[in-house]
Amino acid sequence: MIGRACLSGANFFYRALLFAAPFFVFACSTAPRGPVEIFDLRRMAESQMELANREADRGVYDAALLLLDDARRIAVSADDPSLRVRTGLSRGNVLFALGRGEEAAFAWDAALVEAEASGLRELAAVSRIHIARGALLSAGEGADIAALREDIHRELARVKSDDFYTAFGWVTAGLADKTAGRYADAEASVKKALGLHEKGRYLEQAAYDWFLIASIRSLAGRYPAAREALNSAIALDRRAENSWGLATDWRALGDVFGKEKKAGEARAAYRRSAEIFRSLGMDDAAADAESRG
């Protein structure tokens, strides 16, 4: 999916060859062909969106937002409904992660309107899952978690052809189950996402799945199993060279050791987390990790 934003020298040379005299004579002697569909802008937008999502997976939200703004501009200029929806959804996710909840909700709502108006039923369902996820993560006391969970599962049943969005739906379902205290259901849902992420070799997302499974197990009081899940997350984040993910994995491992009253192991995990955060220039996060030990 990753394309190039500009023509390489080889591509330029190839285009020049199209106008060479021998080829021109040959082309004129053949039957005329139908109109060719051009995908340059769409490939560029897909490339920008993939890079942005990767930055977001690594916690670099400001850079991700800049890339998504550019992808959104290209999607609008190409007037491609699917790209308009998908860039809007990703942009909403990054805005939400930056604490800009109202802007995120506006982006998700606009994506839903676009999807429905364009007859993109699966993307409309994905948009509703995003909206429900935002409501779930923003929910205060008294929120109807059961209704949100039902909404998520209903929309998830409508997402069938795209493994990446299906996995997103299962992760969101897992978050709803976790919030409702349905820990076995939550882990089962996230493991469905994990299977899809592993099949597609989405290392960062698979690492996050294990991170979320660890959180679910920890809430259920299953601390050794939570540590096993975090070790799996660490292994995947190392393969992906996802430093931000590694720092958060080690910090979470310190939290689990702390719940087990293993002070020495907790301090070592927090120190490791702080070292990685500091290597990224994230001094506040490093200080927070160190303060926990």
C-alpha cells in the first residue's frame, strides 16, 4: 500500500519512452483502448494514511495528525468517498488520543454521514463503531455500557470484508466487555482481533492486543497470566522496533509486579521503561515511570 509521493527517475524515463517515435507508430497501429483510470492521488493518500497510522500506533500523535491532514487534503482533491471516510476516521482517532474529544466526535460523525451518503455500508458500520468507542472511552458513571456493547456487536456483524476494520471492531468489543467486567468475554474478543492482526502481520497492533489482554487479566487478578501477555507484547514491539510501545509495556509490567508485591521486579521494570522513554526525549513520561517504583 505504501506508494511514492513523487515520480522516481525510472518512472520519468518510462513516461518519456511512451512518446518515442517507434512506440508511437506501433501504438497508432493497434486498436484504440478505453479510458485509463488514474490512481496517483489515491495511492498518495493511502501512503500518507498508512504512515500516519503507524506513527499513531507508536504514540507520535502530532506527526500522525500532520500526515493525516495531508492525506485528508489529497482525499478531498480526488473526491474519493472511501478515502474521505477512512481519513476522517483515522483523524478522529488521533484527535481523541490528543484529548481533543469534540473535534474527534465531529470527524467520526462526518465520516458516518459521508459513508451513508455514498452507500458505503461497511464503512458506515465502522464509523458507528468508532463513535461507540469514543462514547465508551469517554463514559462516566451512569453510562449505559450494556447498550454501547450491544451497539458495537451489532455493527461488528456488518463488517465482513476488511480484516483490519474487523479486528478494530473486536478490540472495541473487548474494551466494552472489559468495562462491563466481563473479563472472559473481553479476552476472547481481543484474541479474535489478535488472530487477524497476526495473519496480516500488523506487529504494532498485535502487540497492543497483548497489552490489552494483559490489562484484562490484571483486572481479573490473574497477575502471572498478565505478565505472560506483556512479555508477548514486548516481543512483538521489539520486532516492530516500536520504542513507545516497549516503554508502555515495561511500565505496565512494573504495575503488575507492584500488584504482586514484588517491589524489586517492579522497580527494575519501571527503570527500563524510564530509560526507553528518555531515549525518545519523553522526559515527563520517564519521570512518571520512575516515580512509580
